[in-house]
Amino acid sequence: MDNSRCDYDLLEAVARKLKQLREAKGLSQRIVYIDTDFNIGKIEVGKTNITISTLSRLCNYYGTSLKEFFDELDQ
């Protein structure tokens, strides 16, 4: 990953928020992987620069919108 083009603080904030959403639903990383085919473990440590499409699919899976996701991320 090109370090000059990566916002690690944002990646970590997104990772924390995704973990919060998963835990609020009482889901394990394994269940999320089975249901979505996304290795959420790699995403939740903030080392994987996910696409907007992936984030959108995960938001839909957790029952939230991208707008709500980022509104809550700003707080």
C-alpha cells in the first residue's frame, strides 16, 4: 500500500466503527465472513484499505446507510 496516499487515522476510525456495528449485532467475525465473504478480521484491524463498495455492502449488512455510518464517524 502506498503510504503517501493512505489516511491511516481514517482507516482505523472506519475499522473501529465496523467492529462496533458487528458487536452491537452480536455477530462473530466468522459469521460475518460466512454471510458476506469479507474477511472482517483484516478490515477491523485497520490495515486493509477497503473500497466504498465493500463498505456499502457491510453497512447494508449491519442495517445502516453510508450517510449514517459517516455521520456517526464524525462524532
